[in-house]
Amino acid sequence: MVPSRRAFLRNAGIAAIGGLAGCLTDDTEPKAVIEHIRLENHRRETGYVFTVRILEEDEVLFEEIRELGAAGEGKAYADFESPLSSPGQYTIQVDVDGDSANVDTQSLISESKECLRLQFYLGASTLHHEHTSYGCK
């Protein structure tokens, strides 16, 4: 029996949609440009070792370990200017004194504000983070 034109078109449409299912990833999502990361020790009593990592999926693309002095004594901060050369969908991890912060850059940016400046600081009781997003152009 020859299928009707309607059945043929329905089956062809279903096959076309199924064939495209793996090809329809959203490559139009904005990607973060990390312009600056700052680590700060706000505790006055002692210095601490900070570790910062930038990951894409599970791959570590950037890792630095810095010992920061006590606040008010010596250098209690570290700056990283443009730690990566290309935009991406990154996770930034900072570890210090048993505290950790994990930041998904996709949750911080938009189509018109894809550049990021991030600050991580060890306060009196925990590790905090703040960010500024802005247009790169």
C-alpha cells in the first residue's frame, strides 16, 4: 500500500527533526571574557595561601597559588589580568583556609555584558565573591 502524501510528509518531518537533534546546540550563548581576578585577604591576624583555578568543563585551564599576607601588613592581595586569552563557559574555583567558592561565569554575563571582573576576599568568617559584568567593546 502506498502511503498518503500527508503520512509521507509527517514521517519526513519527524525524521528531519530527529536527525537534527544532536546538531541544535546553542552556540549563540554569550561566552565570558575574564578580564580581571583579584584575591584579597581581609583578615588582620595572619596570612593565607589562596588557590585559584579556571576550568572549562572538567579541564583546568589556569591555576595559580599565592600566599597573601595579613591585611594591613605587606601585600594582602593578588591580581590576575586577562588570565585566559579566549572567551568561554568557565567555572572559577578559589580555595583558602578550608573555604571554597565556585562561580559559574555563565550565570554572571549576558549578551551585552560578557566581560567580567571578579573579586574573591577572605572575610572574618568566610570566603566572599563579587563581580562586575560589562560590555567588552
